[in-house]
Amino acid sequence: MINYRTNLAVAIAVALSVVGVISSGCGDDDDHGQTCPNPSQTLCGIDECVDLQTDPEHCGDCERVCDPDQTCVGGQCFSPSLPPLLPPKELHGLHVGGDYQLRWEDPNDDESHYLLERRADTENDYTTLAELDPDTTEYLDQAFSPGAGYHYRLRATRGTDQSAPVTLDSALPLWTYIRIVDYDGVWGGEGSPADELTKLIDSHLTWGLELYGADENMTLVLLGDAYGDGGSIYAAVESGADTTLIHQPELQMDVISTYEDFFDWVVLNHPGQRYVIDYWGHGGGVSLPEGTLGYDDTSGGDGLTPADVATVLGYLTNLTGRQVDLFYLCTCLNGMFENAYEWRHVIRWFVAGETTVGCAVNPLQVLKGHEDMTTQDLAQATVDGFEEWANQGFNVVYSAVNTRHATAMGDLLDQLGQALITYTELGNTERDIVINVAANTQSAGDPLYASYDLAYLDLYDFCDDLTGAVDAPDIDAVCADIMTLLDGQLVLSFVRTDPGDFDEAYGLSIYHPNTRFHQTWPGMPAYYQSHALSQDTHWDDYLLTLYP
């Protein structure tokens, strides 16, 4: 057996007797020909062969010593007792006067500093712009030159450990605001096709996006389909450029590819750091087989199902690498939990009407001149804007929904569905109690009409009424959790513009047939079972049990 230490000692003694003095260094070979017997090791000093990939006393370099609580992995010092560093979240930037303001969220508790680097379009390499204190979440670049087209790179550091970097291109405006207008089957019809197209351009481009105008922090784009078969348009209002107006052939708003083609154009020509979609058209809740958005009379009156909408929004998400920041719906009856659940992976926030719609306030009115607000603030401020319409005969309930909580609510509704199945199967008395609760829960539809919208019941009010009516501790417990999650979490905020009509509405409805009006016979269309909520939970099974 070879004695490694003895052989190494002999080799060193022989080398010393020949050359007398060996200068210290780091390398597989020094000037005197001394080598380490193991090719994976490196000679450090005159007599120490080490593995720079794993040795904490010589980690990546002969002179680098890891801290006592660290280990050496791949030539880098790591602290197993500390969580890995996460990259900064939501890095974004906006023009503030002649400077450029960078902001981000700090996801780490134990970074030593943030390293901010910058390069211009004409440069190949990043140079350090600043080393920022831990917990820093913003930096004002006062040496900013708009013509340089700066690229920024930011990472968290802890000793020799670094997070993955995030990057930002200052040429991108902070917001790309997308308005989509589907006039087919909604408004118009009094004039010729040419008149209808002019009406669309006047109302949504000339008196809409152009009126508010774009600036260096926001680009405004429009997809508009005029009433009838008069054609459609792409348009853009961009800072420092003339308005772009591109006439399109008649587009079918119930076809997914219509939106995908438009988003291709937007991201290629008008990309941004954040995306808002502002959708105007009819809405039909979630119980109609023809869909919930995008109705098009020129193609048979069909629309986009909630799953279709998820596909459309997911396409934009894939193009940009981020979820749609805010989806605003100037439509009827789309403030439903089924939508929040269906769209939870492709949008961050949505603002919609639980009831029939009024469109009195839209996010552009709130955002213009206040582009530094967060998406959450934008969602809440848009909803709060409806407050001024309270008690003016404007009867809507609008809410801001945080889709991050939709999965948790889906789990609770699964539990509630199972508990209600068990309860209603106890006998006719228990079943009648639940049917009576549904019949008296706040309806999200117009109380003057007996139609499908009467099946859209306020989720909070339904649970609140159940708690007082049933003798079932498991139902009481899960309903308490549902109401807690709805109140300020899933539903960040809501507004009742006329509390007299919807005084028990709390911002989000759910499909639930009921017997409030004799003209409406309860039942559940087979189409409803195709929704993601039906696929993932027992909610639809409960409805079938209640109304077999």
C-alpha cells in the first residue's frame, strides 16, 4: 500500500535539498516542477495539496477561507444554516425628471448587500454602479442618460454567495396599457359599417387613449372591433411618436388567435415592464355555453369561455415572461370566483363587476400621472374610484381580486362542497334548509330580471347565511375560513355604489342555482362542469346533489 503522506514528505525533502527554497504559490505546477500526485488537487504554499472545489480553508483559491459555519461547494463558500439567497423581486424602473428610479422587492433577510451593475447599449460589459445596504429596495440613478439605453443588473450578495441576477432595460416603459374593445353585439348598429368604425376610433382612440396621452413611462395600445362587419383596428399612442393606426379586416373576437396575433404585435413593437389589459364588452358570467367574454355577432354570437380567456392571457404571459399585472373588465357578471380560479396562474390582479356593469372608472384614469404606484395600489384605487358614484342610481358592485389566494379558496370550497353533500344527504329537511339559504342569499344579478344571472350568489353572504341556518360544525368552520380569506385577502377591496340594491354583496360571486323566481328553474348546465373549479373540487358535485 502506498503511504501518501510518507511519499509526499520524501518528495518535499528531496525537492528542498535540491533547490533549497520553494516559494509559496497556488498552482498544479510551480517554477521548480513540483506537482500534486492527485490531478484534482492544487498545490498551495510549499507543501499543501488541496481540492479547491471542496476545501473550506482554500475555497476556489488558495487564499480564500470560508467562515466557520460555511462549507465549500464547487469552489464557493456556502452557509448551510442560512437559506439560499433569492433574486430581487419585481425589479422595475421609471423616469423621474432626468433621472431613472429603480425599485424592487427584497425577498431576503440576511443578505450583506445588493450589487447593482449597469452597461450602455454600446458597451459589452457591466460595470458596478453601486453596492447597496441590505434591505435596500430602490436606487436613483442620477447619472442617467436616456440616449445611452442602459441595461441594469441586480443581485443579492452574502459573502461570496450571490443570488441569480435580474435585469432591466431602461428603454422599456414601465407600463404597456392594453385596451381591448369588442363592440360586436354590444353597442352600435345605428350607422353604416364605416360609421361604426369611426365611432370606435373616436370613442376609444381620439377621446380615449389620445386624450390621456402616453409618456416615457407608459405606452397605450388598442385592439378594437367595430360593431358589425366594418373592420377592426390596432392602434398605439407612444411617447415622442405619432399615433399608430393600423386598419385590420373584420376580426372575430371569440377566436383565441385574434388575441394571440395582437399580442405578438404588442410585444414586438410596444413592450413594457408591466402589462394592464382593460377589456370592454359583454360579459355573461360562467354558466353560459357560448362563453363569458368576446361575444361576436358576426360569427354566430359565440364568445370566449373562462378557459379560453386563460389561454389568451397565458399566451401574453409566455411572451413576456411574467403574469399579466392587472386584468380590468368593463363587462357584466365577471366578478366570480370561478374566473379567479381559472385565471390564477396568468394574472396577478383582476378588477371586475360582481353585478351588471357600469364602467364608470377604468385603470387608465387612475394610473395617468401616478405611474409609480404598485399594481396592488392600482387595483385598489380603481375600485375606490367607484365610491363617487355611490347613491347616484349607479347600481354595481366592483372588487379588486388577488389571485394569489385563489388556490387556497379552491381548497376551502372543496371542503365546503363535501360537507354540504354530507349534510344534504341526511334528509329532505336538511336539503330544504340549504335550498332556502340559496334562495335568500344576495344575488349578483339585476333583481328586476329572472334569468341565468340570478344563479350568481355572493359567496361571502352565502357562507354567512349558512352559518346561521345549519346545525353542522364542519360547515360552520369552513365557512368561517372562507369569510376570513375573502375579507381583505382574496378580495382586497370592494365598492357597492348603491347599497340599497346589493347591501349583502361583498365583491365576489359563485354559481349556485336557486328558486328565488318561479320563472327560473334550478339546474346546472353540463358546460359548467368543464371549469377548472369543477374539475378540481367537489363544488359541482354538491350542486348536482342539491338539484339532482
